[in-house]
Amino acid sequence: MRISRQKLKELITQKLHKAGLSEEHADGVAEVLVHADIRGIHSHGAMRVEYYAERIAKGGLNINPEFKFDKTGPCTAVFDGDNGVGHVAAKQAMDEAIKMAKENGVAAVGVRRIGHSGALSYFVRQAAKSDMIGISLCQSDPMVVPFGGSEPYYGTNPIAFAAPSHDNRIMTLDMATTVQAWGKILHARSKNESIPDSWAVDKEGHPTTDPFKVNALLPIAGPKGYGLMMMVDVLSGILLGLPFGDKVSSMYHDLTEYRNLGQLHLVINPAFFTNPDLFKQHISNTMDDLNRIKPAPGFNQVLFPGQNNDLIQEEYEKNGIEIVDDIYEYLVSDIVHKNQYDNKDPFAK
Ligand code: NAI
């Protein structure tokens, strides 16, 4: 069904407030989830609300966190999220990073001890909307084999980047470092469909097409994606003194425990490197150049990174956001959660 941005935000806020978050934090999470849904990133939108509600109910998310912002140098800071909602902590930390980069040219802000923060494009686009380049990286639960391995070690450790143009378009890259998300395996299981052999491996480390035999996901581009997820883990975990590698907490293993996740925001102020107007003009030129490239057979147009989501957003702003009926039914119901996520992690040790 279709629903307006405002209505979806209202319903998510109400549900999360009912689950136990303050109105301010419920609203902050809803803002990031609606960003994901309206840009077609449904894996990180309203479908996550029930999981968060269950985690809140079971104590695995601090509903009264004390955020601490510790400026450790002219361009560096550590934001401690006290295991509250990651969306709100990461948003506030990015606001601080933007202020620092405005003044000093660059900022690196570590966000430590947080819950899941959702789609990272939200945070990097905050930077781009302030005429800065934003980069954000975060840890996620171990479910990916290192290249050549048969046991999971790293998470789907996403990387996001955004840069402003001179005409309000934003170049946005936002990607997990795995070929596919775990959600896609679940989807194939629910439909009893096979999966391509490039997505995941079985217990022995053999590529598998059977979604029921999946024991771990595969990194993008073999050793290169594996290297990127290592880099994300070092920068958003080890650098912040947090659990790393396969010690990172699992999303579904124990919903009573805090997750202690890490994220790193990097902000670069183009004005400290070049003429900032020219920078934005050249980003616009790049977008136009890419759109003019002759498409390959089977493609209508070459899109710049993030433009696929811009096109969805344009349509959803006009006609309402498409959400699954079951999710809508849950959001309008009195149910807080149906106790269906705890201990559902197939890779948990
Ligand atoms: P995806 O595969 O849908 O897209 C990856 C990138 O490719 C995006 O920048 C997208 O704009 C671009 N793209 C896709 N189709 C395109 C086209 N036709 N032309 C040009 N560019 C195109 O994204 P993925 O990897 O499935 O990640 C989804 C979300 O999951 C992201 O928002 C990510 O931040 C989030 N995530 C969050 C985690 C967390 O723990 N917080 C963990 C893993 C992922």
C-alpha cells in the first residue's frame, strides 16, 4: 500500500514511543527510517520497527542514554552513545562533525557504543546538505566469510559517501560490502527459490545456491570487498576501542544485551582544498557526464550513484511511499512486538 511520508513518520514515532523511547528519540529514529523507505531502501525502513521495539522491550537498547561528546583535538572527537538508539547518536555526531569541518577543514568523529543506526546515506547527506563531503562507515554483525575462509568473521560493514552539487542534487554512494544482504537470503527461503552462487557459502565454504544451506555471506569482489570490510572494522571498531571482527555483537542473538557498535564519520570541507563553488559545479558536471554516457544493451540510462534512489524518492513524494501491508497493519495495531526476533541469528555462536 501507499502512505505519505508524514503519516509513515507519525506511525513509526508513535510505535517506538509506545515501545519505550522518548518522543524525541522515537522521532529521530523515525526520521532516518523514513529516509530509507522514501529512497527505496526498504531493508532499512519501517520493516525494522518491530525488531527495535522487541529489543527495547527486552532491555537491549538504552532508552535513557547519556550522550557524551568529547572533543579530542581541533579536528577529532569521540561521541559516546551510551548504547542508545544509533540513529539519533549518529545524527548528532554528524552535526558536530560538520561544525568542526566548517571551522577546521576536516573532521573525524568516532561514534562509540551505539545500537543499529540504519541506512548510512542519511548521515552523509547531512554533510552534503551543508556543502561538505561526508563519509561514514560502521560495524555490523559477523556474517561474512573472509576471502578464502569457511567461517564468518566480519559484518556487512557498510560504506557511505556523499558530495554536494551546485543544483541541490547529491552524489550518494551507500553500500554494504557484501554481495547481498542477509534479508535477501531470508526472502529466497520464504519463496523457496534458489540464489545465485555468488551470494553466500555453505558450512564447508562452498558457494551455494540453496538458501537453506547458507552459513555465511560473501564479500563483494572477493579479496577486495574483504579488504574493505576489514578497513571499516578497523576504523569504526578497533580505532574506537570497541569489540571487533567476530566479537561484534549479533543483531538477533540476544536482545537483552547492549550492542556496543561503532561508526566513524569523516567530513571534508571543500573550501579548504579548492574553490567550493567550482567543486560543486564539477560534481554537477560529473553527474551530467555520467547521464550522457551511451547505455549498455538492456539499460535505458547510466545513473550517477544514488540517482536510482533519487528517482524512487521523486515518485514516492508524489504518490506516497510503497510499504508492505503487514508492516502497515503492525504500525496501526496496538501490538508493540510479537516476540519473533530473539535468538533468530543463524550464525550466532
Ligand atoms: P544497494 O546494493 O541497493 O546499493 C548500493 C549502491 O549502489 C547505492 O549507492 C546505490 O545508489 C547504487 N546503485 C544501485 N543501483 C544503481 C544504478 N542502477 N545506477 C547507479 N547506482 C546504483 O545497497 P546495499 O548494499 O544493499 O545497502 C543497503 C543499505 O543497507 C544501505 O543504506 C546501507 O547503509 C545499509 N546497511 C546498514 C548496515 C548497518 O549496520 N547500519 C549494515 C549493512 C548495510
